[in-house]
Amino acid sequence: MRRLLPALTAALTLATPAMAQRFADVPLELTRPADSVAQVEREVRAGSPISAFDHQQIHDLWQALADDDALRLRLLNALATLNFGSVDPIDDEDAFWEDQARLLVDSGAAPRTVLAALKRLVGVDEQLGAALSPRFAPARRLDEAWFEPTAIVMRAFTRADRLAVKETDRLALVTLRADLLERLGRPAEALALVDKALLRVEVSPQTFADTDGALLNLRAERAFSLWQLGRFDEAIAEDRAIVKAARPGESYDGWADNMLIGHLAGSGRAQEALKAMDYFLYRPNGNLGDWVVARSVCVNVQLGRLTAARRDLKDLKGEALPARTYALLCLDDLDAAAASYRARLADPDAAPWAVLALSARARPKVVAPWDATLLDRQAEVAARADIQAALVKAGGARRSPLVPSGGENW
């Protein structure tokens, strides 16, 4: 799941003159958020188009309402009426519609109203999260077929095909399609798609308008395809090349290093993984937080340094952290891992991915050695009576035919 690598999606959009947001015809007074929400609602009633508002101002207003659920829901309801969308057609506004669906549930809205909000989601992970969340179970029951995992991926393919007709010069669309193929267990096709695009970039760089922002993401997708195919050494070689290219970036946060460390740890190359972790020791700005600590736990376990692993574990605060669960599986502390899963299942925000982790799902045809060990331990925890009872409270296991495309779900 791409949740572990947030920087991979950060550069999917491209600012071009054609996409640039123009100045607002209807400026919002952000120092008075309540007045601004009322202003948006008035424009809705007057039949004004969403283009009347500056896109960034809408986002700023939403952020300003973080502590006022009632006003934020009013804003989101108005934006839904206006069919609010992203400036970049490849991007989406799923954060808005996830927030709207949650606030509608909290406000006691009818399941059909919640379902309408959920059907505005376009991202695969966002839709899968909705399909797995106990919070949205009443809305889901109105249209279970919509939330079937393969149907979600195929809708995303349809959207990508539609965009490709207009956005012929976007590498980001190649990355998206490759990811979808990987989820369907077709990594060889994904790799061929990526390699064809990379060859076009090499022969004619001007073919794509977003090479600067999207090329590293595409190469990361290539590493994921190689990994699914069991070509672990080639995937790691690609990771190293991506790290070298990514590090000079001003806003680089270490995502490529973390991807490399994850693959090294998954393949049992602990000494190399330990060396790769030096990046985070000496560059305080390069820090992805909990997952770096969790990888350190795992690497130290592989090296037999259990005292160091236990010391690292203390830095993973909170039972409901997926990174903590992963670290506990590495330590083979299945009782503690079960406690972490129970905490995640009891947390409405954390439950969806805990449900997926504990449910039967497809695996790549070839699994790296250490990943295979952890998957076996995960399955052992999932079979426990206490975990099965917690799963029932969270709506039950949800079998998925999809393959994790950016690393296993722990």
C-alpha cells in the first residue's frame, strides 16, 4: 500500500499555465471562516459555478475549519453541490469527500447520503479504505457491488483511460496504470508499460510534460514491479539509483531511502539495510518517523541484536500504529502484535487497514524471504480467537483478490 510512501504521490500533479488557478471572481474572507462558508452557500443557491472561487482559497478555508465540524460539513456539502474538483484532472479531492463522509456519519445522516459522498472518491486506496471501514458499513450495504475490490480497480482503469485520451503527455498516468496492473497481480505487464515509457523519455524527453516531477515516481513503480516478479536484486538496484537521484531534491524527506531499506530488510539483507539507515542518523531533516524506527527494529532482529531492537521499539508510541505491529511481528512477539491489532481494530480511523491485514488476500507469486516469515506470523495472529472476535466487532474479515502493490499491509 502506498500509505507507507507518501512522497511517491506528492509529485503526481504538474503546474502548467493551462492548469494554473486564476484569480477568484468571488474572493473569500478567510479571517472570518463562518462568513466565508455562508458566502459559498449563497453562491450555490445563486447557481454560480465552482470556478468562481479560487481553488487554493477553498482548501485554505477547509483547513481553517479543522476544529469546527458543523461549519466544515456545511462547506463540504456546498462543494459537493458545486461538483468541486481538482485544478489538475489527474489529481483528485478525495480528502474532502472522505472528510464529508465521516462528518455525515457523525452527524447522523442517512446512509444513502453517506453513500453519495463515498461514491465521489476516485483513489484506489481511498475507496478500499471506505470498503473496509466499520464506520461506513450501513452505507456500503446499499451497494455492496460498488465496493468490491476488483470493481474499484477497474473503475480506476476506466478513469485512467479517459484521462489518457486528453492528457497524452503525462508520465503520471503511466505510473497510475502500472500500479493498477500490479494490484491485479499482473506485474510483468506493469513492468513492460513502465519500461516503454522510460525508453520514450530517454529517446525524446520532450514527449512528456511532467518528466521533472513524475520520473522518479515512475522508476519507483518499476522497482515495485520487479519486486512482485521476485527479481529482488534488480528491484534493489533500481532503489539505489532512485535514492541517488532523489537525495539532491530540496524537499526530499527520505522516501526513496525508506523504500530501499524496506526492500533490503524484506529480502533478509540486514547488513546492507543497516548501512542504508545511516541516512536517517546523519540527516535529521530526512525522517519518515515511525516506519524508519520499525525498519530498524526488524534489521536489528535479523542481525541478532535483540537489545537494540527492543530499545528501538520503545520509540514506537501507541498500540494502534501499523509500524508498531510490523516491528512486533519482526520480534516474533505475537501476543504484543495481537494487542496492537486489537487496538487498531477498535480505532475507527485505523480499523480499515487492520481488517485488510488480518483478512485473506492475494500474494505475489514470489515473496521475499523475510516478508514470507512475517506473513506467516501475521496469519498465526489472525487465527487467534481474540483477534477473530475483534474482527467480528469491526465488521468481519474482508477477503481481497488484490495484490499489495507498494509493500505488504501489516
